Amino acid sequence: MARKARSKRYLTATMPDGYVKTIGPTADPFTHYWRIVAELANGKTEVFWGHTRSEAEARKLRGPAADGARKRGWHSYRFEIAELVESDTAP
């Protein structure tokens, strides 16, 4: 039996500060993008990011982010989630 190929598409998230992240081309069913912007004690910034298959899955990462902040000694951090918008062409 032949398998139907999933179409490739681009996924774009726009964060509250205006940063735009595009993922793709991909056939994976991602729906949300998450980002942690960590401010270190020495004044530098580190960014961690990923994508998930649901908003609930992304929200579950808030707890581990707080644990990471304590363990790594971050001065502060922001945890943000944005919905991914699908398109057939690259931005």
C-alpha cells in the first residue's frame, strides 16, 4: 500500500519583542514555538528555544525553566510561547 507523503511547509512564530523565527521546510505537526531568554549574572544573555506539538506541551516546560534558572544561577529569565503560523513558501 502506498503512503501518502506529507506536504512540506514553513512554520513562523513572531515573539512579543518582534523577533521572527521560521522553521522549515518540515512535515512535522508542530504548533507552538517556545523561547527562554536568560540573563546571566555577568550581564550576558543566553537563548534556548524549541517547538512543540501543542500549547500544553510547551507550557509544561515552564517548571523545568525555573529549575534551570536556579541551578545555573541566572539573574533573571523570560519564558515565552508563540503559536506557529503555517505557509507553503519561505518568508
